[in-house]
Amino acid sequence: MKTPFKKRGQQSSRQRLHLFSEQAALSGERHIKENFLKRLPHIGDVRLFVLEWALIVIALFMLAVTQSLWFSDSYSVEAYTYGGTYTEATLGKVSSLNPLFASTNSEKVLSKLLFSGLTTSDSSGHVGNALAKSVRSDGSGKTWTVKLRDNLKWSDGEPLTSEDVIFTANLIKNPNVVSNYSSNLNRVQVSENASGEIVFELPAVYSEFASALDFPILPKHILENVDPSTLLESSFSSSPVSSGPFSHNASQVVGSTGESMIYLSANEHYYRGEPKIENFVVHAYLTTDDIKSAIKSGSATATAELLPTDSKEISSKTIYEKQTKINSGVFLFMNTRNGALKNKSLRKAIQSGLDVNEVRSTIGDEQPLDYPILKSQLELETWPELPALDVESARNIVSSSEEKTLNLVTINTGYFPSLAEDISGQLESLGFKVNLQTYDPGQEFVVNVIANRSYDLLIYEIELGANPDLLVYYHSSQANQSGLNLSNYNSSIADDMILSARETADLNQKKQKYEAFLKRWIEDAPSIGLYQVNMSYYFDKNVKPFSEDVTLVSPTDRFVDVKYWGVEKTRKNRTP
């Protein structure tokens, strides 16, 4: 009996709902007709009122949108993220990707991006650990022990071990391998102890040997069967396995002049973690004019190859420039062993007759450099006095000499050609006959000119390091083809001073030793200081290069924080 009553109730409710809907629809229709459609013909009478309301509604809408965007900026920030391609324009041919033979700026950049050493200059400009977890001395300064970081790997996934370090050290010491790193490991014995650590036994005490451990490590599993004398021609030199922030991807020759592009990819096995930049391209140009064009056109992201004076020529709202002083110096080296300048009196004549201030006036705002030690490296109370300019006395010495012909050599980069012209002119005014030769930088120049000391005078830039170390450039043991004693300077007194300064860890004693050496250096005149180098870095304003807080010892130290460089941007919420 309950079911029929329930059905009748439901039907009654539906009927009432349907009736109510029809009444509401009719009521709404009458309301629209009476209050809107019938009044439309009269809208002209109230058009100003309608316009005012429309403007108010639009203004409220725009205010809401603006407020939304403003609040969005307040809780989010633009940040660099993973991805993108960074193209660095460098100068000089790329003849080899083997870091032991890096000589041009292009090759040095690639060496830094592809390979890691045991130590490196950190962002503060001091010596810090790289592949090494720890570096310690036994207290005597003659035995140094290095412990590697855990789980190091090459870019091909193979383990990087102490065997690779020992292999590389012995390779560098091999007389068939002419490398810039040879002087650091001269007569150093390298072995592995029972704990798997690498032990370096030095022939003499060196209190700052950790700075000499920045040589690039090479993979034993790739090169152990390669004859050291053919290392430069091996396939590794064109397609290396690496340990740095990037790995080699491909190489492309551009045209027939030697210009090339080297394509790198982020190394997932890099000991500091994979970089944010996905692809890094090193475009090796042969002239600075080509680099200027690349920067202006945007085909290159950045370069460190241009001078401060180039800023006017490539001035643009999209290009930023920052200048950073580096621990490198340009010197006029005098060959003390061969040619006319074996004669000390002629070297002294050049020392007193060359107007260095006039030479410096042609190169802009570079910092003058009078000594082979930077004042930022060592704070002496008094610096030895340099000879005063005395052109007349210098001319008298030259006129009385039988041998007056000098071969002046430099490379075609930066200020060097103009410096050479100026110095050549001054020397000729003193009575010398000067043969000026300018070479393209590269391994050929290093092997044929630098190694053989085929010059009387050389204008060249050298890296002075984080700490003063005169052995590399002025100790007699480095006056050979594999060494960097570019003056062929040979003085037993100077040798003793250099070694004793290296041996002591006492700062006051070190200062005394170096001050004594500087006096001897001025007296013997193996070289003349010209200027300390500034690095100008031009880059696209939309990318993130090295931090302003990074202190550079050498130009390639700009890559110390390359892991954090960025090209691609995204928005991220701010951390509360």
C-alpha cells in the first residue's frame, strides 16, 4: 500500500517543479524585455553614465592583472637552469687536444675544460684541491702524499685512479715529451704507497709543492701502449677521454686556414658535478678581427681574447665587458748564453737605455711590472732600486761593442707586435741592428723557437702563479729545451737563492731570500719587466659567466666555477 502513495508524491513534486520553472522563465523574459530591451532605444540618453561604468570595470580588471603580475614577481625570481649552448671565441689553432702540448690560447682553454689536475687555483686565487682529496707534506717539504677523491671517473665511465696519476707524471718527465709541465716534476720520484696514495719524493725541499700539482691527468687505460715520442700524433690528441667539466663530442674544421670548432658536452662524471651548460663550443679563430665580428654578430657568446681598447669598436647594449687582473706578466727576455747578449755589458746597456715608461705608454691601462715577482705575491718592506734611464751611457757601450746585431722575436697576439716595434726602434737608436720576427702562436713556435732559444730578445707572457716561484724561469736547471728559463740564465748564486727561498716556510726568511735574488736579477739583467696583464672578458648580457668574486691567477682560471655558468633561464619561486 505504501508504494502507490510514494509514486503519487514524486509525481506531484515533479509537476510543482516544472510549473515553478515555467513561471521563472516567463518572469525572467518579462524582466529582460521591460528593463533592458525596451530601454535600449534610450541608451543614448545615458551613454556617459554607461561609459563611466565600462571604464571603471576595465580599470578594475587591469588593476587585478597588474596586481597578479606584481605578486608573481614578489614570490618568484628568474634563475639559470640546465641546458643551452655557450660558444667561447678563442685565438689560435687547435693542433692537439692533448693538454700536455697546449700552447695556443685555444688549446689552453680546451685543456681546462676537458681535464682536471690534482690541485687547482680556487675562486679566492689560492691553491685548492681538485682531483686530490688531500695533499700533505711529511714536514720536511721533500715528501708529499696525495690522496685522491673517492669514486673518480673518466668521461667514458672508467675509474680514475692513482695509476693514472703516476702514469701521467712519468710521461711528463719523459725526455721525448716536451711539455710546459716538465719543470714542475724535474727529478721528482712518484710512487704508490700501501694505502693507495701517491707519494712524490722531491730532490730538494719545496714548501709550496702543492701548487706544482696542477698538471692535467691523462688516462693510462687509453695511452699506456702509445710510444711517448708519438704521443702528439696519437688518436687521443684528436678525440680524448677527459676528466674535466666537459667531454669531447666532435671537431669541425672551418675553411682551409686552420679555423676550427670543438664541440663539448657536459661531463656527467665530473668530480664537482655535472655543469648547467649542456653544450660548450670552443670556436678557435686565427685573428682578433674575426673574433670581434663574431662577438658583434652574436655568433659567439663570449671571448677573453680582446683588449680593453677594443671596447669602443664592439660597443653594444647586449655586450658586457669586465676586466680582471691576472698573475701573468710580459717580459723582455735576453738570451744570456747565445749571441750578442752573452755580453753582460750589452744587457746592462739595454736595461739602462730602454725607456720602459715610453713602451708602456702605448698599451693603455696595464699595470707596470718592474720585477719577476708581483707585489701582491710578496710584501717586501723595500724593493731593490732599478737603474735610472741613461741613454747616452748605453749608446757608448753599444758603440764600443763589436757585435751589435740582435734578433728580436715575439708572437702575433695582443699588444706584442706594437711593443716589438717600439722596442726595436729604441734599440736601433742605441746603435743596435735589429731583426724583428713575429710568429703565429702555437706548438710549432714553442718547439722551434722557445725550446731552441732561437732569439736574442724575446717579448713573451709568462704565468707567475699564486705564489712566487722563480725556479721555473730563472734556475739554471730549466735552461734546456724542456724548461722555461727563457733567458738561459745561469748563476750559481741565483740558483742558491731560489732554492733556499723555496725551502723555507718562514715568511720573513722567504722575503729576505727573494729580496736578495731581485738584487742579483737586476745586476745580471736576464730580463726586463714590462707589465702585468689584465684580462678583458666580453660576453652576452643574457648569460652567466664566471662570478665577480672569482680571483684569477691565470686566464683559464675563469673556468673554476664553470659548473654554475648558465645560458637557459627559468622562473623559480623564492625560498621563504
